[in-house]
Amino acid sequence: MQPDSVLDRRAAILAAARIAPDLVKSATRLGNTTFNTAYRVRLTDGSGLLVKIAPGPDTPTMAYEHDLLRTEALFYRTVTAPVPRVLTADFSRRVIDRDFLVMTELPGDSWHDLGTRPDHDHLRHQLGGIVAGVHRSTGTTFGYPHGEQSSTWRSAFLAMVESILRDADRFAVTLPRPADRIRGLLIDHAHALDEVTTPVLVHFDLWNGNILLGPHGITGLIDAERAFWGDPLADLASLTLFRDHIDEPFRTGYLDAGGTLRTDQAATRRLAMYRCHLYLIMLVETAPRGHVGPEHRPMTTLIGRHLVRAMAALEPRTV
């Protein structure tokens, strides 16, 4: 029998993780999540756990947003980087009627919440090294780990973009440029994707809100739900969110850790394509998330403006 109440569900999850009730000091639902339901569990020994529960089947979602907890668990179990340790991941839907993930809580606070720090350049250099470590994980096919797979990055990427454009139509999202123009522009430059021949695990959501900081530096990366097998260059789209350049401290840290950052025309073209993809996701997801009121309009406008900028980097220049 499936547990009915929130408390029963949470108890069933902790039991599956072999956490006895007398070891639990507190359990608090986190209010800053936009997709999964999440709880912070404090144990009597002072340590912490995070519990993530997938949304129910009636929740409006984008097409790629299925099995996201499975993707997140795969990311944490695969990469060489400071990430949460997975204690239990159940996708059978026999314990409760949804996927769930139980993992260790990393120390620190989100970089976004902490704002600018005097050691900013040091942190960016450290981040470059951490991301280079993530990109040492390689696979055999391209695409979302639990979605459509492809033997080529070109076909995988274009399918990922097409899925977002269909979602825009399904949720009646107004894009700053017609979908056919966006689609055609990316297809016109798709030959640049053929240079990517090794599928690399990409986080694709490395904005400051998903980077944790402690007093002495970065303590970890979180929220790897958007991860996919693709071009490592794609991670620069979120690492340079709302910016058009890669900062030198990050670049140096990435290269010092053995990463490769190409700056030729094909790489520049691919990065612009990945920025288009990320900004499309950010725009379209506002509809199923319910972020459509006047209070969300400034952010939507900002995202749309940067989508247009990314497209402009791909469009022929006229004299």
C-alpha cells in the first residue's frame, strides 16, 4: 500500500534509506525549489540529508523533464567533483508513487545568496578546476541520459532544441523571435557540432545558485537535473549566464586542471548555439512553473534579450 500523507511518504523514504526515526532531529521542506519537492533532514549527530521527491504525474512539465532525479543521481555517482553523495535512489515507485533521491547535504551556502566576495577571482579559478574534473566523465552516446540518445552530437542537440520549441508551442509561450527563425538559424550552423565526437557529461545549470561556498572556497555543485552527454563547451552557457565572455580566472583554472577551451570560429559558434538553447529553456519553463505574472516580467524580458543577443552572434553581419 502506498503512503497517503506527506509525513507517511517522508517516513517511508527515510526507512528506505535505513534512517531510523530516532535518528531524525528535524525535517523541513525547502521553499526555494521550482520542480521537485525537497526536504532538509537534520540528524541527531549533527549531520544533514537532502530528500528530493519528483513531482506527481499531473504536474505540467516540459518534454525533457522526465526522470530528472535519475539524471541527477547518475551525475553525482559519475563525476569526480565535490557533489552530494547518493545514499538511496529509488525509481521503482513501489516505496512511494514517485521517484525519490536521498543524499548527503553539502556544507556552505549558495554563491548567489552570498553575493560578491573579495576572493571572487580565486573562487572562479577553483571553479574552473572543478568543472574540468566534471568533464573528465565520458559516455558512449549523446543526449539526455534517460531520454532520446544519438550517435552524433548534431542530431542529439537539434532534437533537444526541437523539444523545447515544441514545448513553447504546447504552452503558448511567446518567444522574442519566431520558432521557425530560431530553428533555421541553429540548423544553418549545425555543421559546427560535428567537431564534437566524444560525449562528455555536462551539468548545464552551473549558475551561482547551484554552486555552494564555505569560508575557504567552493564546497560543492548541486542540482544536476539538466545534465546530458554532450559538448563540454555547453557548460559555459550557464557559467557565463547573462554575459558574453569567459572570465580569465575561470579559464586559467580550467586549463590548469587539464581542460581544453577552444576559441576558434566553430567553438564560438557552438557556444552561441548553447546559449540559445539555455535561454529557450529558461523562457519556456516559466509557463509550466507558473512564473507568468507581472512580477516575473523583468526576468522574462532579460532572458529574451539575451536569447536575441545569442542569435545575433550567429546571424550574418551586414555592413
